[in-house]
Amino acid sequence: MQRTVLSRLHPDQRGQTILLVAISLISLLAMAALAIDVVTLYVARTEIQRAADAAALAAAKAIADSGVTSLDPASANLLAAQTLAQNMATAAVTALVNASSTSNLVDGQPPTLVTITPIPVDFSRQGNPHVTVQLSSSNLPTFFSKIWGGSAPSVTATATAEAYNPANLSTITPIAPLSVKPWLVPNLDPTSTATNFVDTKSPNWVVDSGVIGKSFDLVSDCIHPGPNRCRPKDNPPKVTLPNQVEYVPAVVTTPNTQNVCPTSCAGATDYEQSIECADVATSYQVLNCGGGAAQAQWDDNINPGPAPGNNATSLGGQCLIHASNEGAGQGQDTLTEPSPIFSAPYQIKQQSGTLVTTSNSIATIPIIDTKPLPFGGGSVTVVGFLQAFINQVDPFSGVIGTPPEGSINITVLNIAGCSSANNPVTPIVGGSGTSPIPVRLITPP
């Protein structure tokens, strides 16, 4: 009876709760739509920035690989080299943007290259070109907010990278590449008579860019009274025959546990492991280049081989490049040189024929001053770095004039020299274990 009376007193308030719930649901759905779509856009923004960063780094790496960073600024070929660098950078960015890899996609689709082509490169900083890449992605899907109308959202990202090379600069920021191999090579170009890799007598320590693309052999300078001793037969090491230059082993500290080593490699010595592995933490392998100081130690307590009871260089080199034996065609990657030289990027192929953009066969090798080595091991001065592709570990041939068994045959991809006049900043650590030319992102662009 009481409920009937109350109902008659407020007949116009029936169903108000249902109405309020309905209105609240609409508001909740609107907020949910906004939250979901905002998160979607944030994810897309992160994806496109990552793609732009990768594209800028690929462009900078292509610029370094073109050889332009090592070219004498007074060279008559400078403009042609800059054009080649721009074209190689454009090709690298275009390939990366259009790649099907999910790491380069934005919401499952390739982004659009906003930057005009060819990719503009700023060559105004001598030895330190900058490249900027801008990407965008439009018509991003929205799940709920599309019901409110309006145009489809889009995201844009910009990234700038540099290829830094101290060669040919009057004052430099020193570089400190990672994963340097323990082969100390004298500052002598075996492919050109009486030519140094780095002209330390010139004001700016100009590098011999003509060695880029040349192949030669690294031959041990050690005679072997035993497997654990190096007695140089030539002091300082020298060019023995055309396309052969001697090296001595570097002192290697106990490899760090963070080093990246192939699972199949198990070097018997620290020296052998430093050839096989990529050293990513501080040991001798992080070397400063520049300033005229002694930055490395040569080691007379290890014989790199071939020697009685020791073949560390051969075994370590084979494992590094994934070769099953000494010689060519043993499973290692191969390098295809463009013809004419520098007309296009080098191509690296796996044994299967698949093209790849990097390889374990790419090594960083220190160049040391040609002063006599201190007796019993000791300090040497690093004057530059070679970026080289290891073609093979040389087999025994028995032919006079051919490199000894266990020598390392390389092709020079790039070269960096160091000035004796550094600016007082912290050395740039770069290369990621593959290049003496630090390639890095610049923030802000």
C-alpha cells in the first residue's frame, strides 16, 4: 500500500536510474575510446622514431663505407665522392624504409620518406658529415574515436646521425673503437711503395685513402723459439713482399664475461679468444686513437703462430669468420667489389648467396707507429685504425713469395687516422665492434 502511494506522488521520476546509467555508459565509452586511441598513437610515435633512428644510422654507415670521410679535402675527386656518398645513403635509407622487417614498420605498414631524395648530407663539417632523415605515417587506424569524425591521424619523426672520422682534421676528438683485434700493424701500406697508412708528418695526419678497396696479407713478425714467445725477426715490423705486411700480437687482458663469443669457439688463450669474440667491455680492445700517447702494449709472451704447438691466429681467425678450414670457400662470407671501384657499395654475401649488411668478417685493426718495438714487450702508439674485411686465413701453399700459412688476408673498407693535437674532450667510443668510423645518432637533431 505504501509503495503505491509513493509511486503516485512521483509519477514523473520512473526510470531515471536507467537513464543516468545509460548516459554514464556513453561517457565511459568515450573515455575508453580516447584512452585506447591515444595509446595507439603513442605506440605508433615510438615505432616511427625507432624507424627514423635506424634509417639515419644506416645512412651514416653508408656514408662511411663510401670512403668520403677518409678523402683528402683537397682531392679532385671530392665532389664525386660526396655524390656517391649521398647516393649510397639514399639507397640505404630507401631499402630500410621499404624492408618487410617488422622492426621498421609503423602499425604494420612501411613509413613514408619525407626527406627529399637523394638524401641531403651536410658535408660542411670536415671529416664529420651529418645526415638527417624524416619519416611519416598517415591514415593510422583508430578504433573508437573515428565515430566523432575528422581526418585520420598521422605521426612524424626526425633523426640525425653522423659518421665521425678524425682523419685530416687539425684538432680532433679522439676515437675509441670497441672489439679491436690483437694485430698491431705498422704504419706501412704494402700496396703502395713507400706510403704510410697515416701521414704522421703532415700537419693534419692525412690518411692514404687510396688503400681503401685494396687487399693484402697480415703476416706474423714473430720467429718462434717456443709456442709462448715472440721474438720479432724485424724490428720494427715491415713490408716483407708486395701485399704483405708484418704484425705483432697485442697484450690481451683476461676477456670480460660480457664479451660476445660464437658458441662453437673455445680459444685456448686470451689472445685467441680476443680474435674470436667481440669485446664489449673495457680491456685492451678499447683503444684510444690520437694525442701521440702510447695506447697499446705489444706482447712478446705469445706467439701468434704458426709455431710449434701453437696456431692461435689461424684457429681464432677461422672461428671468427665461420670458416671450417683455412683457405677460400670454407663457409665464410664473401666480399664483392663494385666495378669500377666506389661506383656502388660493396656487397657481402653469405655462403648461401644471401646478401647481408654486416658480417663477423669485418674487423677493426690498429695501426701503430713504425718506431722500433721496446725489447721484451711494451708500449706502442696507435696512429689509426683499419676497417677490414677478412677474406680468409691463408693455407699452406709451399710456393715462394706466397704468404705463410695462418696469415690473414684482408680487404680494406675504410681507414681512420689520428692527429697528435686533440681537443680536450672524452674520446668517442664507437663502431659497435665493426668499424673504426664511429657512426652515432645526434640528439637533438
